[in-house]
Amino acid sequence: MKSYAVIGLGRFGSSIARSLYEYGEEVIAVDIHEELVNAISDHVTRAVTADCTNKDELRFLGIQDCDCVIIALGTNFSSSILVTMNVISLNAKYVICKAHDNTHREILTKLGADKVIIPEREAAEKTARMLTSPDFLEYLDLSDEYGIIEIDPPKTWIGKEIIDLGIRRKYNVNVIAIKVDKKTIISIPPRYVIPKECKLVLLGDYDDLNDVKKLKR
């Protein structure tokens, strides 16, 4: 188990914090806004309301002891820079920052961040790769509520027909494609039997998709 600190609990930061925790990692989620902290408190190891532009508060939280610190304050330019400076001055082991644009990324990189990402741009590039290659898909955001994922079939689905599983009725997601033997099947017959060696491409809202991802593989 690794330890992570996520600073900034907007959509990007909270999604990362929740996902890391679901994967069994230790996660400290931090934000200056109490309502955001309360919203995620049941989905991380520890949720704390703190002003991370204050270096002493960061030190008190033990940020410097985490394996990785993720600074998700991309839209707040000045706070992002100040928090990054504070985290790096505390000799954090590995620092990942969210940037708003190239200028922001360049500044954060020069400050010493180990990795700087621009999520919106990277999502656009990923979408472009997916659209131009039928064999490429991992996860695609469609909106604030809906996305597409590619997963291995749950064990309880293998060897059963699509129609008998009632996937849409039980899990509220749609199977929009099946990738098997280097082929992608778009028009899936209702009597199609799900093979063991395949990838399922599912469409649904994030909560429902996450529920399916938790099914035993």
C-alpha cells in the first residue's frame, strides 16, 4: 500500500482521491473548502480542511511523508504555485501537479514538480487516438456524468448470453462493443456468448460504471 495526498478537491482531485482509495491505497484528501472535504470524507482514508498555502499546515498534515502528493489546483494559478513551492520545500517524495495551460505547466515544472498534466488536453488527445484507432480505448469522459470504459468481463458474465445477463436492467450500463481476437464487434447479437478472452466496452454514468468495475474478474 502506498500513501497519497490529494490537495484540491474539485472534480479532478476528488475523482483521483476516490479512485486511489478504491484501489486500496491510503489517501489524505485536503481542501480549504469544508463542504468539499465533507463530501469525500467517506471515500478516503482521511479528509482534512486546511489552507495548504500555509507551509506549517502542510507539515502538520505529514505531507512530506506521503509517497506521492497530487496538487489539483489547476484553475487557481497563484494558489497552485504557492502550494507546489511549499510541498517541494518539504522534500515531498514525488509531486504531480495539475496545470491550466502551457505557461502554468512550465512554471510548475521549473519549480520542481516531478510530473505536470493538463487533464483537459490529455483527455482530448486520448479521445483523438481512440477515434482514429479501433483498437484503442481505456477510459473516455463524455460529460460530467457519463463515460465509457473498457474492462475484462466479470467472472459471472463469462460463458453467458448478453440477453440473459440483463446488464442494462441490473447495472444500468450499456455494452456498446466487444473486442475479441483483434476484432471489435459493434452490432452485438442478444444471444452473443461472452468469451473469457475479450474486452467489454461499456457506456454509463460514473457511479454505475464504477460498480461494474468492482465485480470480481
